[in-house]
Amino acid sequence: MVAVRGIFNGRNIQLLEKVEVKPNTMVLVTFLEQQNPEDEMRDMAAKPNGFQFWDNPAEDIYQDYIDKIRHANR
């Protein structure tokens, strides 16, 4: 089983990672509950070291996904 993050635009799901699977492979789609970004930020800020992950250079990889999405939606 492979788990891949994606974005649902109301009609289609766009995967954020490349996967190599055969056509017509069964999938299981789970819609994550959307949270108000302000609430999410407040929850994270309330935790000790809530933003410490920003100090990890490995986290920069996610910026590529954000940039791809922004360019795709233009």
C-alpha cells in the first residue's frame, strides 16, 4: 500500500508526488478535515517548540509542492 498526498479541486484529485502503479489500480481516498488556517496556526503556536520544524533544512522540500500548486492554479 502506498500513501500519497494530493489536492481535490472539487472534481479531480491531483497527486503531489509521482507514483508508479499499474492503470486501473484500486485506490482508497480519504478526505482530511479542513481546518481554518488561523486555528491551525494558533494550535501550533500554543505547543512548546511548535515552529521548531522550520529550523530543519529538510522541511524546505515542501516548498516545492507549494510552488507547483501555486503555478498550476494561475
